[in-house]
Amino acid sequence: MTDSNKRPEMERITTPELAEAFIAAQLDALRAQIGSGRVLMALSGGVDSSVVAALLIKAVGKQLECVHVNHGLMRKGESEQVIEVFRNQLGANLTYVDAVDRFLDKLAGVADPEQKRKIIGAEFIRVFEEEARKLEGIGFLAQGTIYPDIVESGPVKSHHNVGGLPEDLRFELVEPLKFLYKDEVRVVGKALGLPDSMVYRQPFPGPGLGVRCTGAITRDRLEAVRESDAILREEFALAGLDKTVWQYFTVVPEVTSTGVRDGRRVDAWPVVIRAVNTRDAMTAEIEELPWPLLQKITARILSEVPTVNRVLYDMSPKPPATIEFE
Ligand code: XMP
């Protein structure tokens, strides 16, 4: 690791006061680096990119151009929240790109998980590149790189860091969080006034719901993943588990089973609920969910998601399972 990539001697940011001091120093540093230049960034709505955007809006306001790409694999309400917070509340320049059909058409019939990840990553770069070319006078590219991204290879931020841009779009990087750990990023995000639902978000993979709709993605199964995930998140929040469980989501595997609806036998999809705790994502234990909560979530999914006839709870730790299904 080069010296410029080594965390300087600094106190761990654990309090609002330390966060304020970090923010004040970063605002000076960002203004010094950027001057009157224009900055481009891809805003996914994840914790890191949201905190970078909020810092830059404070530092250089309208000199920042945010691009939010909806690849169709976002969770329910996520793109809407990005627009509400950044465009409506913080007044950012934000281009919303509806690329849903583009991504889903490219992914049609592709069953191999790595191939799916590659397609999503490559298409993301392509969409971002197209948007970048429409803007004039961009000199900087802001990214939500954090310290663990530099230190370890870790779970890859496959498409968040848009390093694969062509030569003429390789702008000077702006990475204000590159020496921070995740918990510090959250303290800074809170101090910047971002909503709790953004700051304390559970980890969400770059390929989004795409890896939770196993095998070749179809629109009906994707919709079943999105709707069941929204129900799960709502019920976890009501039960206060959103603050304690590390990662929780639903998966719709590519397999049907027989069920009965209106007195007729009909095949439909199952929904698998997964809720795990971990320190570093290398190993994970399952959360011991209260039985009544599982029953409530099951009842809601079965009545509100018409393409589903079974709800299962995944009891498998990592290893031998992984956290995601693919
Ligand atoms: P696994 O499934 O390998 O996941 O136990 C470990 C952690 O990594 C996340 N994950 C990803 N994150 N791009 C990402 O940005 C990916 O392709 C990806 N695959 C898995 C997963 O959600 C878990 O937190």
C-alpha cells in the first residue's frame, strides 16, 4: 500500500462533535481541490455514495452533477428516495436515468451468476459514460471509496467505483471518505442530516436484487423479490429488528411448486427469507426470529404477492452457505 493510501493518525469518528470536525476539514479540502471545477458522481443511494454527495453539496453546491441509474434491480422505493432526498430536499443537480428495460433486456436468459454480475457492471459503466458525455466541463469524478475498499479487496463494489471509464472520461478523483471505516461514515452521514433509513441501511450488493432472483431473471420473479423484500423490511422495522440484524432479505429461486388457489392446483414461486448476523461477512449466523413475526410476514407475503404460494426460512449459516444465494 502506498503512503498516500494509508490512513493518517486520526481519532476514530464516534461522536457528532468528531463528525462535525471531520466535515469542516473536508469542506475546506474539497473546495481547495475542486475550486470552480465541476464534479460528476454516480449516486446509488447506498450509504457511502450518499454521504459523499451530501458533503459535496455542502462544499460546492451546484458544481456537483449526480447521476442516479435505475437498473431495475433496486429495492422498492429506493430510486424515489434518492430523488426525494437529493433533488427535492438538498437541491442537488441530479439526473435520473431510467435504464430498467436496457438492463433487463441484456440480462434476459442469462443464468450464470458471474455473467449476470459482469453484464450489470458493464452496462452500468456504459449508461454512466453516456450521461458523462452529455455534460460539459467536468473535471472531477467523486466516489464513495472507504478505507476497507483500499485495505482489503473485501466484498467487491462491482459497479459503484466507475474505474472502467474510457481515457477521455478519466477525471481527477475526489474521495473524501477514503480513510474512514463504515461506522464512521454513518456518524458523518447522520451529522450531515441524512435520513436514518439511508445512514443505517443494511449492506446491499451492487448487482442488487439481480442476485436474489436466481438464475435467469424474469420480470415476474423480480417483482416477487421486490414486493416480498418490501414486506420483510417493513415488518423488521416495526419489530425494531432493522437496527439489530445485519442483513435480511428475500430470495425467489427459480423453482415452482404446486399450490391451490380458488380450488384449483396452480404452480407458483416460493419466497425464501434470509436474516443473518456477521462481523465481517466471511462467516455468518442466522438470526433467531420470533415465530409470530415469521407467521405474520408469511401471511402478508402469501396474501399480497399473488405469484407466490410458499414462504421458507433459510436456517443455513455461512459456511457452508453464502449470505446471498448466488
Ligand atoms: P456472500 O454471499 O459472498 O456475501 O456471503 C458477502 C457479502 O457481500 C455482499 N455481496 C456483494 N456486494 N457486489 C457487492 O457489492 C456483489 O456482487 C456482491 N455479492 C455479495 C453480500 O450482500 C454480503 O453482504
